[in-house]
Amino acid sequence: MDYHNKPDNYYNNTRHEMLTFLPKGSKTVLDIGCGEGAFSGYIKEKYNAETWGIELMPEHGKKAEKVLDKVFIGECEKLIDDLPDNYFDAIYFNDVLEHLVDPYWVLEKIKSKLSDNGVIISSIPNIRYHSALKSLVINKNWEYKDNGVMDKTHLRFFTGKSIANMYKRLGYKIITHKGINRTKSIKPYFYNIPFLFTAMDMWYLQYATVVKK
């Protein structure tokens, strides 16, 4: 997979909208796909938390090492066993699970790394986002792009419903599950007319989900 041809902010995005899902009092946070550490570094500074990261790309992981308490560089699937058991109050997957060959195995495997009240927090692109849905249903087109919902490095595709089902089937309890980054376009309104406004999920670029064991 070519992860080099990405937008300038791909590896240093703070993702402020995901900070709201961090439980109060979280002291140990793991950021999988931490990039250069901008997001978890902000958590470290703002909440005085111990922050760890896992980053696939060495050049960005090296920068994260200067920001976070501990950083592993490589494929997260191969590094989970190196993490301490029952340790993390929050484990973030910000737009990461869709890039994995087997996200279900990863979520099952990493469960043992959560503290007793620890949570997993994920952001996952919504394949029913209005532009992707229009391309498939109306234009009859399934074409990959350099970024976005149809990013060519995505190996898995999810809807809000399938995300919830994934966590439930893996034995997690859902605390929060909601659409985020709502489009400012009015197109979804018109697309919803033939659906009698039962396709409201097409407004949201991603779904944010918080689960616990």
C-alpha cells in the first residue's frame, strides 16, 4: 500500500472532534495510527495523560517518538503482543480499522489491553456518505481515490449499521455510536426524497463509536 501520497495534514491531524469522546479521568491512552503524534500529543498536554502510539510509517513514527511517551513503529497486528495487559483507559483507532486486512481480529486481540473500565474509540468512514453513495447508485461507479471515503488504501468498507454489528459480535458494549463530520451540502436532502427521509446516515462522513468490554 502506498501511504506516501497523502494530504499534508494526513499524519499530523489533531482530530478535535474525536477528543470529545475521551472519558474523563483517562490516564493511559494508546493511539493506533498515531502519525506524528499531533492528536495524542494534544491529549498528553491537555489532560496530563500517559500517551502511547503505534505508527506504520517510520518517518512519521520517529517524529511521534519526540512527542509521546512510547511509540512502536510497524504493523499494529504484529505489535499488540508487545503492549501491557489491562493497561489502557482508552485506545483510539482514528480512521485506521478500514485500512487493516482483518480489523475484527485486531479488535478481538486488543481487548485484553484495556483496563477494567477502558474503552475503544474509533472513527470509521461511512460508505453511505452522500458522494460515495451517489457514485455507486446513480453513476454506477466504484472508483478509488487518493483520499476520502474511497481511499485506495482502504481494505474494508463500513456503514453505521455494520460498525455497530461488528462491535456487538465481538462482545463489546456500545456506549456511543454517532455520525460525525456532517456535510454542509444540501444534496443529501434531495437524495433522501425518494427514500422518504429514511437514509439520514448519508449526511455523515464518518461514524464515531465508543465501546467497552
